[in-house]
Amino acid sequence: MIARRGANRSPTFFGGTLRFYRGNWSVDCTVRNLSPEGAMIAVSDAVPLPTEADLSIPHLALHKRARIVWRRDRLAGIRYLPIAPRGVVVPFDRPRRAR
């Protein structure tokens, strides 16, 4: 069997929260396993999940932006997204003029 993960995950049973839509919605989850690259979480079947969300695990003081990569029933696999550096100015190819 070919491993699709870059890092091994450790089994856990931590309570967490997924926040989405700019923090306006949140749903509780259980973090079932954890790695430096992602996690497997359990949520209610009835909860629709967006493509991206913020995961908080208070017990670990962990806050990560994540992408939901797969979902089966109550379980979902997430991959952490890289954090964009603050204060970086992104140049435009050319200035735009107001119309």
C-alpha cells in the first residue's frame, strides 16, 4: 500500500473547533489524529463543511488555517495551509487608474 501522507499521524482525542465564513460560523469537532501537516477530525454528519476553515485545539494552543481534503460520513481529513507573512507588500504588474 502506498502512503499518501508526508508525516505519520499520532492518535489523539482532543476537542477542537472549526471556524469558517470569517469566523461567523463554528462547529465543534474531535481531533482523532494529528501530524505536523494535518489531522483527521470527527464532526456531526449533518454539518456541511466548506473547502477551508480555521482549526483551533485549545488543549494544545494550536490555531491553523486548513483545507478539507476528504470527508466520509463523520470523519474528515484536513491539511494545514501555509501562513502568509504579515506586512509583505505584493507589487502589481502595473498601476491601475481609477475610472
